[in-house]
Amino acid sequence: MLWTVILALLVLLLQTQLSVCLRGLRSGVSSSSSSSSSSSHNATQQLLPGPIIIGVRKGGTRALLVSTVLPTARNLGVILDNKLSFTANIAVTTRCCRYTLYNIRRIRPQLTQKTAQVLVQALPISRLDYCNSLLAGLPACAIRPLQLIQNAVARLVFNLPKFSHTMPLLRSLHWLPVTARIHFKTLLLAYHAANGSGPSYIQDMVKLYTSALHQPNSSLHPHCEGDPSSHQQKHVGLLSWLQNGGMSSPLKSGQQIACTSSGAD
């Protein structure tokens, strides 16, 4: 008889605990559903919503999945942010290059100048040039950390102190500054797309434009006569001008670019 009473009390206690747990679950689900409805109403008034609560029914129960909108995303090693400022990508690039320069500087006394130049071109300079065409159009203050890295690389090649002037070093190494390298990469992609040797997804977006001044039989341009194939030589002349340091000395007129092929003949 005593055991029967004890079992009955245990059953009542378990029923009470189960009812309390179920009541708590119902109140939690109702409050979360009301908050999700209010957040979905507010999300229509905001450009970038916060946490998104999604209800999923599985096996008669409701599970809540919380999805957040991240400000950055990584694709092919490049960090893209929601403002396309590439601040995070530039910070990661500079941090990686500083670590590489630190390791190269430790073995610099055992390297010759030629070996050091080959080593820095393979490691930090190639890291600076990776997908640098995405940085076209950014202000100079955003590109400055990358330029400081290139200056440090040039001083490391010649084993000079920290505050040495770097423009003569870049000229002797035949290196363009970072901003000019970005412009050169953009022009190179446009050149390959215009001549059919670039990727197809870029060729579909580029269309050649020929003005009246570049027509072979036009009287407005008597000094630049030739067939349409001369446009390739003009592009090559422009790219070689940029590569030889033409960014520091701008052209006097646009006719000088157009007449590059005719003057070489």
C-alpha cells in the first residue's frame, strides 16, 4: 500500500513538471513568432535587415533558424564588402605582405641583390598584383597602404634604411607605382578583350568604337592613314608608353597616340 502511494505521488510530480515545461515551450514559441512578424515588418523599411528568423516544421514541431546578413564575403581570395571599399581586402593584403617581408629581411644578408629581387617579385609583389584591377577608382588614401608595402619592398631589395627615397629605386627596378599598376592591368584587360584574346565574359561587355577621326579615308585625319589593323599597334604603343614610365610625363595631345603606328613606319 505504501509503495502504491509513493508511485502515485511520483506520477503526479512528473505530470506537473511536464505541464510546466510544455507551458514554457508554448510561451517561447508564441513570443518568437510575434518578434519574427515584427522584424519582418521592419525589414521592409530597412535596406539591410538584421537577424532573420525562419520557422520550419519538422515532425510536428517547429524549429527556429536564425540567419544573419554578413558585411563581407570572400571569393577567390578577395574580400568583398557591402560598400565595395575593399578596406578589409587591403588590410589582409598588407598584413600578409608585412609578414613575408619580415621573413625575407631575416635572410637578406645571405642574399644577393638579384636573388632578393626575384624573391620579392615572386612573393609580396605578386600578392600586390593579385586582382588589383578591382581597386580601380578607389581614392589615393585607400591605395596608400599598398604603396607603402611596395616602397618597403624596394628598400629591401637594395638593402637601404627605412626613410630612403623610393622613386629612384622604382625606376631602376622598372616597377610602376601601385596606382599605375592598377591602371595598366585595367588597360591590359581591355586590350585583350578588344583583340579577342581575353575571357569571353569580358569580351561580351566590350565593344570597339571607331570615331570619324580614325577612318582610313577621312579628310579630318590626314596623317594617320591605314587599315583597321593599325589599331592593334596603337594599343601596343600606348601600353608600352605606360610601361616605360609615361604616367609621370603626360602626352601633349591625343594625336600623338593616334599617330604612333604611322610614325613608326
